[in-house]
Amino acid sequence: MPLSRTSSAETPILRRSRTLLTRNPARPVIDNGAILEANGMICAVGKYGELSQTHHARLVDEGETVLLPGLINAHTHTELSHLRDRIQPGGGFEDWVAQLLALPARDLDTKAVSKAIDEMAAGQICAVGDISGNNPQAMASLWRQSDLHALLWVEQIGFAPLPQGQPRGLPDAGATPKLRVAPAGHALYSTSPETLRQTKAWCRSHELPFSLHLAEHSGEIEFLTTGRGPFGAMLTKRLVPKSFSPPGLHPVAYADSLGLLDSSTLVVHAVHLDPGHPHLIAHRGSTVCLCPRSNDFIGVGRALWEALDAAGVPLCLGTDSLASNWDLDLWQEAWYIAQHWSGTLTLDKLVSFMTTTPARILGLPRLGRLAPGKRAVYARLSLEKANRLPLA
């Protein structure tokens, strides 16, 4: 329905673009498209020729641009931004942890965090799934000052029981329109099984997603199946109690046995999977966040992206942190995936990894698509760059 004429200060915008990638199944691609927006919300999406004739609006012409929903970084650790360029890449997970432990990783540099948030915004990211393990109160304050939407996960680490089964470290102040807070598991080797179950139950009861690093590196698998290995020795020395008994299971099977895999779980990394694991994850309805350049930076291998996709696992992208990546540019993650994908990958599917899928798992119903009722936040891709992507 056409908007009525308003005062000049309230005149809606008609935003025209060469191509719209809407992520709307009914009309996924619109050439010479336009978006009618008012008060920060999308009111209509269609052909420019149609909307320009039926609506009074101020024209903003995006030119020869592919316009798509604002990007969502589903997994990062912004509190580690002060460690940018301080870790040497490529030595494997144990080496990366050793370097991290030798640095002031628990310190918080608010200027470095603010700079990282600004860089993500400049990179067309509109929402973030962020992890805090050390400074959740301060991180919540910084996110409240940001224009980006954020789900701040507070990691539960260690083997001490939770007090009355309640997660530790959740910021005192409640949610805001752009910030929500939830506890998260760190990993199966660093968090007790009871804490993981209680954290998952808390998230389920509060209708918030649960996040877990899973099957990121081979040392994790060796430790959980045998209790041995260099990584296991590191854990036993610093974190894991002597009474710990390895479950004798692959991390995916172990997580499933604890009831951690369901449709509200975000599995992060999933690099080292057995052949049947993609179908198990798909059957449970869990989403996997791929962090391909972080995996490359640390040197842990490459996830079975294609097998996960073929099994029907919803996929999204994350940058991980500046302690394990060169930058927080989600387009660089997408480019890496496109360059190394085996088989057919369309631009529309690649865009879904950064828009629709993370919007769903992070609980952001007004983001992820170009459709009426969604927020008017966009990412832009030049036609030249779109045509250079090695996609079908």
C-alpha cells in the first residue's frame, strides 16, 4: 500500500540498485530493483519502475551495485582485539594457545575493542555474535555504545560447579533493543559436562541460542577419546582436574550424548568430523559457524564445508578474533570460501551464510532479508566484484 505524503523531514527513501539480493525465497533476485524505506524500516521491495510510480519518496540511487541485507558476523571474540598482530600464525592449536597464554589476554583495551567494532561496521556488518570470557561487564557496556546489534555470549569455563546452577559472569544490566546476553559453553575439554548441561538448559529456558566450540582441532579429539596427547598434557597442567576421565567419544558424539545439539545450538568450527557427523548435526537441527581464515591462521585444517552443506546443515560465517585472524572482514571469509569451495556454490547461497542463517540462529528476526518489516540496513557489492567471485 503506498505511503501517504509526509513532511520533507519524514519523506521516505526510495533506494534504487542495479540488483537486489533479497534472500526472500519468493523473489530472491530483482534487477533494477528498489527498496522503499521509512523510519529505518523497509516498507516495500520491488522493481524500480513499479515503486517509483506508486510512491512519493526521495530517490537514492546506488548505481551499478548489488544491494543485499546487512552482514552478520556470527562468531568473534572482540575482547581480544588488543592482541592484533601479536601471534605468529600457522603453528597449530597447541602453539597458538601457548602464545596466547604468554600474552596479557585477560586484559581489556577498550580503545582496541572500539576500533574493532568500528572496523566491522565499516565492513558492512550490522550484527555480531560476540564471545567474552574475561570482561563481560565491560564488553556489555561497549556494545551498548555501539550502533551494531550484538548477542554477547559469556563463556562458562572450568570444572567448578555453577552456584545454584546459574551461569557465572552475566552482566548486571538487562537486555536492550540492540544487545542481548547469554551464557555459552567454551568447549567440551574446558568446561565440565554438568556446567555445559546447565548452561544449555538456561539458554533453552530463556529462549536464547547456545554456542560451543566443537571439533576445532585434532588435539581436542585425542584428549576426549584417550585423555592423552600434548594438548591433553597442557590441559591437565592448567585446567582439567586430575579426576577427569575422558568420555572416549569424538567431540560431536560427546556433545550429542550431553544433549547439547539441537536447533538452538551454534556449533563453532566443526573442522574435524567423521563422515557421519554432518548428517547427525543436520538431524539435530544445529547450525554450524565456519571460521575458515581463523582455522587457516592457527593451522588446524579445513572444515568439510561441502559435506555439511550437502547434509542440510545451516551454515554461517564468523571471523573469530584478532588473536586468530588477520582482520574482522566478513567479506574476506566469504572470498576464502568461494576460492576453496569444491563444486557449485552460488552467490545467493554464499550471501545466506552472512545474512539469513546467522539472523535466524542469533534470534534477529528483523535482519537477514530485504523485505517489508525488516530493518533498512544493507551491504553493498560492486557488480565488478560480484562478477569476479568464482561462483556459479
